[in-house]
Amino acid sequence: MENHPAPAVEQTVPQKKTWLKPVIVLGVIGAIVLLWIFDETPVAASRTEVGACLKGDVDDAESVRNVECGTPEANFKVVGKQGGKSEGGLMISGGSECGEYPNADLYYYQGRRTTADGGVLLCLENLKNPGARLPAVGDCLPGDAFAAKKLETVDCAGAHFKVLAIEKESEVSTGTTCASVPATDMKLTWTSGVGGLIPREHVLCLDELK
């Protein structure tokens, strides 16, 4: 009988994935770099959505940065966003476009000076020093007209005035304010200088409850 040698068995030794650790390290470094860029790069208004928060000074565009809401650095919250704006147009309008957002205190603009070709307007709520808020229809105000100008709403059970309607500037200029609200006993002018050069006025049509 002819003896044949047993076939050699090749053993495979599991190889360590030496590339895994460098990839993880590179990923961590990349995340840190992205966070640094996000924090140190001036905000891009076109990529900033309603609900986002910002830090810095809106009068110094280079200082405005994205920041996490709820942090001590957060100065502003985006409550409205509109595209197709120009800086020249905003100087004329005084930022009145932000008047449709009740909590807007000022605005931040990015784009060109004269052409409305994609400039972005961000309407901002001032989280640190909010301005007086315009009451809503149905809200009630205390005291006499001077106290009511503080715009501090109270429970209607003990109030002196109730807001029946709010007229915008277009009605103010025609002199027909509150004409459509016959029950109006008093008119109260409320002025807002939202982020611009021209103050905007609203007239509150009030019902005197007492």
C-alpha cells in the first residue's frame, strides 16, 4: 500500500482591521471641523430656517452666527423668512414686511443693495430684550388710555378696554380707522420701529368696558 502524505491544511488567521481606527479618528476630526465652521462662519440667511436661533449683533453682519436655541448665547430667534428682497427696498419699507409676524422685533438681511434677485430677509424675535407686543383682537387692556399704551393684557373680567379690531398703516393714512367697527369707543395708536428707518403704526379699535 502506498502511503500518501496528508494534505497540508492552510490556517487563516483573522486579520485586524487596522484601517478602522484611522477612519474613526478622521470622522471625529471632520465633525469637529464642521462644528467649528458652523460656529465661526457668518450665518447664511438662505439656509437659515424659521425657528433657528442666532447670536451676535444684526448691525454687524460679520458677527451674526447660528447658535443652538436655549443657550445663553442665543440673542435672536427667526420668526419669519422672505426671499426676493433688496436692501434698497428694505430702506424704503422700513422692514414693514416683518409686521405680519407678531413677535418680530427687528430684521436681518443678506443680499444686494439695489436688485431684488434673491436677497433674504429674516424677521427676528429679540430673546434678550423683546419689544412691546401688539395685542390680538379679543385681548383686554387695563386702566385708562395711558395705562393701555403699555399694552399689558389682562383678564377681561377686570379690564377697561377690549380690542375689537386692529387697523394697519394703509387705513391710518386714509383717516378711516375703525370706521368698520361701530362699537369703537377709543382709538389707540401703536408704533413699531421693526428694524428699519420708518416707524410703522397700527391703530387699536377699543371697546370701553367700564
